[in-house]
Amino acid sequence: MKKILTTAMLLLMGTSAMAQETYWTFDDNQQPVLIPAECEGHFDEIRGGVFNPSIDELYEYGITFLSSQDLTVKQQGAYCIVSAALQGHTQSQFILAQLYEQGKVLPQDDLSAYKWSFIAALGGEKDAERYALTLEQFLTTDELERTNGAIQETRMKVQENIQKILNEQKDKIEQERQELTRLAQEIKSYGGSMPAVAQPKIPDSQKVRSVMPDLLNVFSESDRAE
């Protein structure tokens, strides 16, 4: 069975390497494919940090790239789909199963197709359930036994990735909570409210008139006559 190499999983293991310098390959006989920037961790200048795309973004970009007529772009789309599938996105898991079964973008592999369709079915993807039952008819007892072990192993990886995402979200929420607490304490140090801003004093109109020059005396008689 041809397997996706470890280099294909860099993103899923939390690597923040930039896509322009990262490649993946799905077959020893194929040239490495450049990982699309949209599906890899990237630095956001506005937000000030490195951010990974969400699983929904991975799925959407994957679908977009797979619709291309260029095989290389399709393979980039497959990377996005693989990434989303390994993070628990059931639609991506089902699409990955179809990619393996068709063998046009990824190597033809009925065992991998069955594995991913079975996992997607366990996640609630109804079409994947029917797809898995169809594929199962063409597998031997020995192949089914080997695939069952691969299913359990892959499901564990998916759960680990999901837990990692949940932990990252939890850490982010905790950081935001600490920042809000800090701001609340800062406001409290001012007696419950922010210090008042001094308002500019508006001069009394009578006093202004008293210091203004007599404009009639500024001009000469001839100037006023004109």
C-alpha cells in the first residue's frame, strides 16, 4: 500500500514552517508538491502572529484547488483535504476516500479509500457509509483485518489533533480572560472609573469683549470713508 509520507503531515503536527519552503509528497515515484500558502500556517502582520487555517478553510481551499484542470493544483488541493480530514472534518474524510478510490489525484488505493470512508461514516457522513459498504465487497478478509487496524490507528491520530485544537482554543480563551482581568484591575485602581479628562475653560464673552481692541480706532478716517 502506498502511504502518504511523514512530510505531508508537517502542518498537522503543529509545524509553522512557511508554505513557500514546505513540500509534501504522496508517493516515492512522484515529484514533491509545493504546499499552498492558504493551507499552511502563515504570519499575519495585522493580527501579529502565526495562524493556521481552520478546518473549514482547509476544506474550502481544497475543493477550490481540486476543481482546477492542472494536476499539480489538484494535488495541492489534496493536501488541504488531507489536513482537514486528519483534524476530524468528515466531508474532507469522505472526499479523501473518493480521491484514493479514483486514483487520479492520489495513488489508487482501495484500502485507504475504505479506511477513510469508514471513518467518515463513523463521524456521521451518510453517503460515506454507503460508499464504505460498496468498497467492502471488493476487499478480502485479510485486507479488511489489516484495514481495521489502520482505521483504529488513524482515528487515534484524528482524536489527538482534535484535542490539540481544543487545547489551543482553551489557552487562547484563558489568555483573553487574563487580559480582561488585568484591564478590570487597572480601571479599579482609578476608583472604579477612568480618570476624568480636563475640559478646556471657555472664556467669558464679556471679558473677551473688554480686551478686544476698538476696531473703529484701528482704521483712519479716510479708511472708514472708503
